[in-house]
Amino acid sequence: MIKYIIIGLFIPAMIVTLTIGIALIRPLEGVSRTTSYGYETIVVTVNNNNETVVALISRPINGYIKDYISSEVYKYYLTITPSYLYSTSIKAYIKDDKVLIIAVPSQPYYGFVVLKPSLGINFLKAINSVKIYESDTSSISNERIPLSIFSKYVDNVEIRIVRIITFEKYTQVRNILPYYAAQFSKYQGMYLTDIVYLAMGNTPAAPTAQSILQVSFERIAMFQTTIHYILGPGPQVILRDIILLSIIVGLLIYDYRRRPDEYYGLRKILRIFKKEEKS
Amino acid sequence: MSSTKNWRSSLRRVNLYATHLLGTKATPVYVMTSIISFILAISITYGAYFIFYTFFAVILFALVLVIISTAARVIDDLNEGIASMILTAGLSRFEYILSWLISTVFYPVIIIALAALIPALVISPGALISYRVGPIGFVPPPLGMLIMTFSEQLYVNTMFALSFGIVYRRKSIAWVIAVMLTIIIPIISPMIGVAIALGMGPSSISYRYTNLVIYFMNFLFNPFYAYLSAYAFDPKDIVLPLLTIGISGVFGLIFTWALIYHAKHSMEA
């Protein structure tokens, strides 16, 4: 009977040991989930240096990440891939482009908003004060953000991804919006900052200025989030596996000594070894 | 001292005959147990036990059928007098029936439970009590409860079917009861649940109560299905799962006793 019990124990033990062995040589990695997100809020404002600043804020990602709690073996990471800018020539006019992950109880704005400089500066300050992760947009897609950093926020406050783009001071509309500049020829020579000021005002031109900004920034408002997992066993897991294997091997030795005839295959293997030793 | 010796020699005889059965008549149970252990161990090691969770009905049905088809051969042995022949070799009636139960019921139940427990204990013990383990965003019930109720259901279903089969000395009765428990009741109970929910009116609350109907139709003999419906009704509730585990556990023990008692008596005659 012990023989059959050993076989019963050996099947799961073998699978676990093989998995741990492979994971030790090369940690098993995979993708658990991938989602594309649009932004819930786009805030456009002007900073102290008269530069246009655009903050693109995602909807909360709590529901997306809360099921992934790392265990002893599974470790989870988040990677964020922002959408490419629609024209590579824009890069020359971007002074600063960074991605932040923020944790806030709720956010004050929704949809497309153009803020006056005083309000905008406070808003950007507020965003910076609640950030839990920050990186440069060009490098963030290569970074693995451990999900453990979100664990204390995930059940209490909203976790959002924010992309903040600061344009160079003397960026003209035609530099970053070539197609729109052709369509709205009246605005093509204007500085981007002036369009933002125009959008803030109550003039008849304000709606057109707003729509130019909205349509252009919505085109970059997309990113992809992916949750990766790594199966990498720690020392405790290896220790538990060794204990399990010792129990099985102990049982096997005990039963083999009592009834070697029942272990035909094992006996044959042992005989081969003994013959080799003799020769 | 002599009673200890008796127990030891009795155990030795049970061990010998159960081993003999596993190598001969009960081989299908041994093979099936090994296959299912393999599937279970892989799915739990890779944190993807939703595979097991999705196909549990098929796995359970296949296991019960193989166990019943093998264990019910004891009824043939009783009817054809083979059992009496074996008893002349020095085995007592109790030892004879216990050997059959060990090789065809206890062995698969224990080994399958271990095949699920071992990877969980080695890889991530948290899976046994946690709701959030595994590489896929899926929130299943705690693995420990799944293993416990699954093994219990396997045990209770086979014991219930076998005990009736032995009392009436007919394999077909064992088959009918096994099919009733593993297929008919689990299929009918959601139908009745939905019918009652429809009768209650088109509100979302009434649909939630279909789980309660499924629970009460299964909680005596099918603790696994009962636990799943109790979990669907309220994942944090512990009264309903404990009730089904306790009551069906008592039923399992009663049927084990009834089976051994009747088998012994039928061999007397």
C-alpha cells in the first residue's frame, strides 16, 4: 500500500519540484492582463514660465490591479506604455514629458478643462503632492512597477495614471498641429500659449481654440497597461519542497527495504549502478 | 499485549489485500486517481486552478463513475460467493470489506486531496485561505475549502451509492444513486432555483436567492456544489459552508458504518 501512496505523493511532488527547478534557472514570466486606457480628464494650462502644460489623467485603475496581490512565488509588476505622439516632429517642442501615478480620494475636474494659470499651478502642485511613482515618458515602458507599492492605497483611494507634457515656450500651433494649422489657417502662426489664453477667455474665438486643443490632445490621450507576473521561488519555497521530497524518499527507502520485490523498476536501476561500481 | 498484536496482524492483512486489489481489480481507480492528481497538481502549481474549478463537474462525475464501477464489484463477489472463498484464506469479514473500501474509496479521496494540497502548501500556502492568488484576475473561493468539500463530496457520494448497492445486493442501484447525486440533482437544482426566482418577480435580489435553493437541494450529499452556491450567495458567509460540511460529513460516517454492517451481515448468510 505504501508503494501506491508514494506514487500518489510523487506525482504532485515531481510537478512542483520541476517547476521550482525551471523557475530557479530562469524565472517564469508571463502577461496576466493587458488593457488600453483612454484618459478621463485633460487639463490644459499655462505655467509660470508661460509654457503650455497638458495633464492627461486616466480613470482609476484600482479595479484593474486589486486582484493581483503578490504571494511568495508570484510577483506582479505593472508596465505602462504611453501612446506614441502622432507626429515625431513634436518631440522637438516638448520640454518635459513625464508619467506619474497618483493616489487621490477624488479629483476635481472631468472631461476637457482649460484652467487659468493661478488655478493650473495649484492643480499641478496638488498632483505632484499625491504622486506615488514618477518616471520619464521615454523610459517608463521599460520600467516594471511592483504592484506592492499600491497595496496600501488600492482599497482606500483612487489610483490614477497622469501624463504631464510641458511644451517649449515659443511653440507655434503649426509646429505641433500641422493638419489643424492648415485647416484653421488663422491660428497657424500663433503660439500655443496664446491659443490656451484664447480658450480661457469669453471671446467668440474661444470655442474654436478649445476644440483645436481638445482634438489635438485627445489624439495622444491613450496608453496601454500590462500586468506581468514572475514566478520566482524564494528560499522558503525551496525548503518546503526539500522537506516534501525528504518525506517521500524516506518512505520509499523504508518500504524498499521491507519489500524490494514490489519495486521492480527501482531494483533494476540500482542493479545497473552496482554493476558499474564493481566494474 | 495480545490485542495490540491482533491489531497489527489485522492491519497487515488489510494492507496486503488492499495492495493486491489496487494492483488487480482496483487498477482503474489507481490509474484514474493518478491522471486526476496530475491535472490538479499542474493547475494548482501554476496558480490556474480555475481549470479545475471549471471542469469540476466532469472530473467529479468521471471519478465517481470509475470508483463505483470498481467498488461495486464487491457486490458481485458477495453474490457469486467469491467473498466467502477469500474469507477462508484467513481474512475476517471486517478486514475484507475494509480492504475494498481502502483501495477503492479512501485511496482516491486521500490522494486527490493531497495532490491539491501539496502544490498549494509548497508553492503558496496563502492560496488555501486567500481569495487573491494566481496569475489571472479571477477571484475563486479559497482553495482549502474547495479541496475539503470536493473530497467530502466524493466520499459521501460513493459511500451513499455503495451502501445502498450492498444493502440491496444490486449494482444497478449503486449506479442509479451515483448518477442521481452527481448529475441529476446538480442539474435540476439550478432549474428549480431559477424557476422560483422567476416566480418571485424580475428583481436582481430574487436571482441571488437561486443560489440558496441550489444550496439547500445539495447540502446533504453534495457539499462541494452546496459550498459553491453558498459562496456565490455570500462569499464572506461561514455558517452555510460549515453546515454543509458538518451534516454531509455525519452522513458520510453513517453510510460507512451502514455499508460495513450490511456487508458483514450479508457474508454471514
